[in-house]
Amino acid sequence: MTAAPPPSDTDELVENALLGGRVRLRQPAKGYRAGMDAALLAAAVAAAPGQRVLEAGCGAGAVLMQIAARRPGVSLTGLERDPAMAALARENALLNGADARIIAGDVAAGFRALAMEPFDGAVRNPPFFDDPGALRAPAEGKRGAWMADDGLQAWTDFLLKGVREGGRIVVIHRADRLADLLALLGGKAGSFAVRGIHPYADEPAKRVLVQAVRTGKAPLRLLPPLVLHARGGAKHTAEAEAVLRGEAGMGF
């Protein structure tokens, strides 16, 4: 897919404050913009200082910048195929003083094409759809973020090859793809931990956070759900607000 040209002036970008103002993120004013999923994914990363974490398809760097703020001393690498978004991610890394290297590349080429040592951890918010018939008329600016041109298996294969034995993979995805994720990761990973993300306590989960350990053998753990909203109350539940402000993690 042809990458979009970089924004021609600052009017085409917006700057958002994340984690209660600890992170500044510049991203396109139109098209795909990072939000709740990026915040939850970053909150699920439990890397220690000195460890290396890779994000496949980092976009403008929303996940990486929030991991950097939450986990000082972790070395971050982002892979991005869109030159304009990669440039924006580098700008955001400088803006936030983050230890994040942004490299050009495509998940479809596989991890070995990067000629890098496997990482301690890898994360991704994969495109949610790999069937064009399942997504109705997306805006062109959002297609690259929403559609997996090479299918979900290409993304899971990349993550599995991208971590060392014992390394952790964390993915946020649609709840109805949970079985697919577990099946695709289960050939080379285990020790799964799954946490459902519910819009309201009385509604089914719309998202799941899945952590897998390369060559892990421990039984699957189903963690308590995170409920985002309470009817008739504040915008977010107290637990969700604490996560979004960077005051709590996701318990992995």
C-alpha cells in the first residue's frame, strides 16, 4: 500500500496529552488516531530496566511513548512501514526524551529481515480486520491501521520470532478474535494471561489483552476484567481512570 505523504504543515497535526500530561503525542488531525487501545496495551507491559521491547507497526509512537513514561530504563524499538508515521514517531521520541529507536520495515517481510537479535518483549495492536468485507467503507487514512493486508498470522508469526525464549508478547485485539489469537500463538508460546475489556459491567467484552510467553508452559490465567464505564457516573470507572492516568497497570 502506498504510504500517505507527510503532513505539509502543523495545522494537519494535533498534540494530545497522555498519562495525565506525562506524555505529549503529536499525531495526524485526520485519519487514524491512537486512543484507549494504545493506553491499555502500554499499561500491560511489565518490562524491567535494561530490557528491550519491540513494537510492530508503531504508527506515531503512542504505545512506545507511554511505555517509556511507565517503564524508565527500558530500551524501545518501533517498526513502521509508513515513512510519514515513522518520522512522526521519531519526532515524538525527541519530544518526550524517550529511549526509542524507530526503524523502517514491514511485518510482511518477517522479523529475520531486520537482522536484529530477538527482544525481551514484543507488543502490537494489530489491524482488527483481515477481510475487506468485514469492514464497511473505512476512511483511507484509517485503512492501514484497521486492515491486515497479510492476515493476522503474519503479525503473530512476526511477534513469535521477535522475542527470545521466555520473552513476553502482549497483544490487544477484538474479543471475538481471542480463539484465533490463542491458536496462532499457541504453537510456540504458552503461559497465556487474558484480560477482557468491557465497555460496561453488564455488556460483553469488546477487547481482550493477551500476554503469551515464548515457550511458556504454565496454565492459562483468566484475569479479572477491566470495566471502562459506569452508567450514569463519571466518564470512566475509577480503575480505568487510574490506568489511563498512568497510576496503575493492567496486572500482568
